[in-house]
Amino acid sequence: MAVNFWCLKLRIAAISGFLLVSISVTSARAQPKPQSLATIEPLVARLEMKLTLGEKVIDVIEKGDLLTVLAERPDSYVIQTYNGHKGAVAKNNAVKLAESIDVYNDLIAAKKDDGRLYTLRAGAWWALNKFEEALADFDKAIEIGYQSPHAYASRGMFHASMRNYDRAISDYSIAIEKNPKDDASFLNRASVYMTSGKVNEALDDYTRAIELKPANAVLYQQRAVAYKIAGKLQQSITDYDKAIELTPADVAAWMGRGFVQFQLGNHEAAIADFSKVIELSPQTAVAYNNRGYNLQRLSKLKDALEDFEQAIKLAPKYGLAHQNKAWLLTLADDAAIRDAKKAIESATAACELSEYKDINDLTALGAALAADGQFEKAIGWQEKIIELSSDSQKPFAKSIMELYEQKKTFDPKIAEQAVTNNPNSSTAKPPDR
């Protein structure tokens, strides 16, 4: 980009593997050790700068360039340029993306026909949550002839974020037509297809992305999710297998495969996968809940109870774990584990977390009260459940009411039949996806 702005001649010092742009005579060795930043929005160069090594120009930072922040110092940022070079810039020579509108206004005033500048300003508008202005800048860029695949792919992301799904798909399709080797556009279009309920189209896009990047584990995970939603569970397992092969320490892949194993009824395999999640990430409460649920399905009640309790210990506001614990304590065949009063406590905790609006939590509470012989209270909550139930749920809810009116406890067989007819009427909620 040929723009005539003040150009700084900057000294370079090679320190700790970085090319450090020194903007003063202070030795880089005397500066404090950089503070690492886990996440920070990009910086925008306020003026043109050159990275030089002796008399050789290593890189040029142009006004308006986006700079990746690697670390922060008291008066400067350690950054990486668009071309991948590392250096340091004074804080007064760069601004955060959300503060960069004036920088791009200046550039656009000087070069009104440069569409790329409008796309850069769009990013600044987006950082300010001014979405309509951001889209208007992308529209302007394309209108004046900026026809790069990036323009359409980026505008597609903006449309997707604003739930303009048809427009997003259209933009991604144009980007793909212009650059059919860009796996990111296939991935992003697939995501929009998934959101729109077009799973088969999403599967096609994930497959095309995988053909372009066969070593990308994320693509296999995404397609595995699509296969799961499409009901093609074995294909989902195959993709999770590949993702785990490529990234053995990826918790999400093990968690995803564990859930599909549960759906297939492979409880031992599901337990093994959730155990691996716990090994990799011991603080993951969901993994304990999921493993506990599968242990319960195998009648390993003591181990299941321990897992539900550990999930709650790690995440005291984890309502599903409270509910599953309540069902186990209510229905356990083992008298040493069955405990109606503790079940009431767990179910009450779940109901409090859901503000007494979740039918499954309320059903668990009613069942626990009935198990404790408190049938009048159980009937009272069952009346509330019937009131909240959909038409398809009401027959099951009324069947349970009849039991309590006869002073009988919750019957899992009725529940199993209800689950067959309506998956939303379970005696315990399945593990989290």
C-alpha cells in the first residue's frame, strides 16, 4: 500500500528470539521481561514503521495494519506483523481495534477507492458492536470492486453472526467459487448449514474441507457432530477416532465420542472415554456426570453416586448432576444406597437452580417425595408438572399422578414406556453432549 506518511527509521536489537523494534536509545536488554497475554484484541498501527536489521529492511508495518499482540511491556507491545515478523512497538504508535476508526477514516479519505480499507474499518466497527456500520463497509468494499475471496468470506461471517443465514451462505458460496481451495470457507458455510438445519449440505462441506486439509482434527470433529445429528452414529465414531488419532490430548474429541458411545448403548466404551477426559482434565464436572450416568446404566451404583457427587463438588450449581443423583438415590435397587431424604435434598437443589421450571427436575422431586411417603406433596408438584407439560408429555405426567393418588411410588417401567413414546420424559437426563 503506497501511502506517504512519516516513516520512522528504527533500530533493531535481536533479543530472546524476537526482532525488537526499539523506538528510543534505551537498550532493549534493560526493559522488563514481557508479560504474556492469553487473549487480547489486535492492535492497529497508527503510522508507518520499518523493521530494519542494520541497513536491511526486514518488514514494513503500514498505517492501519493489524498486529498480533504476543506480550505487553509497560511502554510497548511485543507484536507479530502480518508477514510473521516479531518486534516491539511503542504503545503510542498503536491503538486497539475498537479505537481505530479514526485511523481508517484517515486512510479512506486519502484513498476512497481502496476497498481493502473499508474491510479493515469494518473490523473496527465490529469491535465497537456497530454491526450495521460494519456490514455497510463490506458492502461498499465489494461495490467499488474489491472482489477478493476474503471480502465475501468475511462478509459471510458478519452475516452469520447477525443470523442472516441465507446471505451468509451466498457470500461463502461466492468465496468458494473464487477460491475453491480455501477450507475455511467450506467450514464456515457448513456451520451455517448446521444452524439452518441443513445437515446433509453441511456434511458435504465438511467432507470437501477434509479433502483439502486431511490432517486437520477440528474438521473431523465438526463432521462427527454433523453425523451425530444426522443419526449416523457409527460414521460419527469413525470421525472422532480420526480426530483423536490426530490430537490425542483433545478433551473435546474424547468427550464427543463418549456421548456418541452412550447413544449407541456402548456404556463401557463411553465410560472409558469420559475417564480419559477426567485424566486429561480432572476439573471437568461434565465428564464425571457423564461417566456416572453410564455407570448407573450398568448398575454400578456406588461408583455412579461417587461420580455425581464429584461433579457437584466441582460445580455446585450443576443442576443436571443434582437431578441425576436424586434419581439414583430414589430408584436404587441397593437399599444401602437408596435414600429418599437425600434424594429430596438433591432434587430440591436441582429445582432451585432451574427456578422450579424444569419438568425433569420437578419429576425427580415428586418421585423422591413419594419414595419418602410424602404423597400429598408429591401430588402437589405433579399437578404443577401436568400444568407445565406439553400435550405429548401429559399422558405420562397423569400416569404418575395416578400412582401418587394411590399412594404408590414412582414406577420406572411407566417411565421407560414414556421415553419410548417421548424422549423428553426420562427418569434421569442423559449426559451432556
